[in-house]
Amino acid sequence: MGDEGDIVVDSTPMKSTELAELLLVRLYELAKQEDRHSVHILSAIASDFGVTDKSHVSSVARMLEHRGLINATFTRETEVYASIKAEGEFLVEQGGETGILRQYAQDPKSLLVVDQSTHFHGSIAHSNIVTHSSRVTQLNSTEVQRLLDLVHTVIAEDPSLPLEAKNRAWADVDLIRTEVERQAPREGIVREALATLGDIASITSFVAQLGSALLSP
């Protein structure tokens, strides 16, 4: 990976190639926890490392896609939804090319700038979100919020959906968001809304991830 400029994390210069490998290793970890085809928002991952310039993240993602390391979808809002490919997994398992993965393996917190007490980094399906009397978890997981935002965005950009269908789907997204913020979320309502959203082909995989995150087995 050739150098394509520097970014700054906690006053320490980080090369674009290093950011690329950090994005890869997080996608790799999430793929192992869920599956290789699970899709994640790269700007959310990059923000964990102090990188908030979405256009820069998009540029790095294009480099990764060009090298055949990730599958990526780019939106007009410069968001990138990505999953890791087998070639990307191989690069991570080989330790990368810049040395940043060795540092990450030795001490991940040295590179993360988020508050570890409030940010969730583990598997969505096996999160430690607090549960209450119902079998639905409360919405205190950043990953769950991002999944809901992702579903909302994909619906907006789905050319196959008429506006009326989009409005109904957005209403279901808002219903889930409101319900899981309740002190005692109602499982039946959440399941019904997820089932309705699951009929929309463009968001099926994301709805499945939400179901795993929100509903106890």
C-alpha cells in the first residue's frame, strides 16, 4: 500500500495505509464474530481511531476496494458500507504491511480514542447489552443505533421502493428505535416491525443483524 497522505490521531501522525489496515482488522474481527458478509459503516470504525473525515475514509476505502480486499458500497453522503473479502482476511492474518497491526495486536487501546465504557466493540449477536423483563434489549449499543441508521439510509437510496413504501419502512425503523428505548421494550412489537422490514430485499441482511442484536435467542 503506497502512502497517500497523513491523518492525525491523538497528535500522532497516521498514514492512510495504516488507517486502511486498521479498517481491515476491525472488519476481520467483526467477520469472525458474525460472518464475512456482514456489512459495516467504515466511518464509524474509523472514528474509533480518531478519524472523522468521511471523504478521507471513502478515499481509503476505494484503495482497499481497488486492491480487492473489501466489498464496498459508496453513497452520495460519502458513507461507505463494507465487508471484508478473503484477500483482506489473508492480509490481516499475514500481519499487514505497515506494522500497525502488530501495534494493534499488542495493545488495541493505544490506537482507540473512544470511551471504552460506552462504546461497543464486540459481536453484535453476543453483546452484553442490559436486558429487562422482556426478551428485547434496550438501545444502549452504539452498533445497534448505527444499524438502524444504516437501514434508514439504504431505504432512502433504494430505487425500487416507492415513496409510500419508504415512509412505511421508516415508520417501522422509528417504531423499533422508540420501542427499544423503553424501560421494558415489548418483544411482539419489535418482532412485527422487523418482520415487515425483512421483506425489503435491500435491507434483509441488516434486519437480520438487528434481530440478532435485539432479540434474545
